[in-house]
Amino acid sequence: MGGTGVSKSQVSRLCAEIDERVQAFLTRPLEGAWPYLWLDATYIRVRDGGRIVSRAVIIAVAVNEDGRREVLGVGTGPSEAETFWLEFLRALADRGLRGVKLVVADDHKGLRAAARRVFDATQQRCRVHWVRNALAHVPPKSRAAVAAMLKTIFAQETKADAEAQWDAVADALREKNDRLGSLMDASREDVLAYMDFPREHWPQIASTNPLERVNKEIKRRSDVVGIFPNDEAIVRLVGALMIETNDEWAVARRYMGLESLARINDADHVRLPAVAA
């Protein structure tokens, strides 16, 4: 095209401009109530002390009281470390994240412990990931049948019916697979927590699937890079992508209806984050 290339100073200037936009976006004040908070991680390769390691990239997305989705934060770190999650969630609370009623995430032990310390909210274990974990305890030839049994639980109309069906399925499976039965005994409340909320919201709040498209786009963009030089470069790329995503959501239709949200957004029952000292 007749260009003469891009100098190092031009690259540095462009990166500085992007970093300024990304940091402004990721540190903006959060206003109002945010009843639903999704947290999910995808993994990207980065150089660290001469080694190539896999780094967790955490995305926080929430729905506000107007039914709009927004990307609230991006962070990098070890996904299982409670200290990382605690710092990440406290930063969201410090920016004004309030009124969280349900935290939807996978079963990261560090995340669950940190969420209990920062937010006075119910925790929903991702139903899709839980089913995958459960089927991992089943011989391949039996997985289709067990998956069909598990689906009967989530097809119930009420939480009471789902709990009863859960117990019936657990007892039936326990006869041949005690390990799977024990898993079901230990996880029923976490996997069915979403059923305490309006039924209209169940498809969105039962799992982290609402972030699937976001994570796929992050992987598509990051695969082009291959190996990142540092965490700052990861935040630069992912943060810029999240700005684009947030802009798309801002002009899209509401993610949840105002009428159904009103049933859980009673101001008398909004619980503020309980940030540990």
C-alpha cells in the first residue's frame, strides 16, 4: 500500500492510548443494583520468568436493575487462588457493585470462598459444567443414559419437584456408582440455587453459558497472538475487546425484563457487599 512501516515509538504511543481507554473502562464507577453476577475464566498462554505458562483471564459480567448486561471487570491470575479472587471481587465492590443476589460461576474453590467473604449473595454452580463433571464419573457406554436421567431433574417446574427428582436420580445411580451418588449429595443446593429466582431468568442464570460467546471471541483473538509477552498485554487485548462487547450490549434489547427483575429488586431486600477487613 506504499506504507513505510510503523516505528517503535508509534507502537508505544498506540499501546498507551489503548491502555488509557481500557483502564478507564475497567475502573469506571458502578451505580445502582446488579442482581446477577457471572464470573468465568478462560486460559491464555503468557511468558513468565522465561517460562510459558497458562494464565487465567477472568471476566465479570452483570445485569443491572434496568435489565442491561455490562462487562464489569477483567483480571489475570491463578484461577484457584482465593487471594486473587478476593482482590478482584473487592475491587468490584470498591467501584460500587451493590445489590448482588446471585453469583453464577464454576466450582473454583478460591472463587467460592472469596465470594462468601465479599458478597452476601447466593452462589450458583454452573449447571453445564457440573453435568460434565458428573458424567466424567460414568463409563462411556453409560453416559447417554445417565445424561438423560440428569435432564429430568432440570425439566421440573418447581424447585421442590427438582429436589425430589434429584434425590430419586441420586438414589438410582448410587446403586451402581456410589461416587456419583456422593457427588450429587454434596452439590444439590449449589446446582439448583437458580430455582429460587424468577422462572423467566432460569435459562440465563443456571450456568455461565451467557459468557460462552465472549470467551470464544477472546480465544479467537488471542490465538492469533499465540503467546503473550506479559499480563499487561493480555489485559490490553481483552479489555479492548470487552469495550466493543459492552458497546454492542448497550444498543441491544434488554437482556431481562423489567417486570421480572422488579420481583427481586425490592429496595428493602437489597444486600450490600460485606467486604471483609
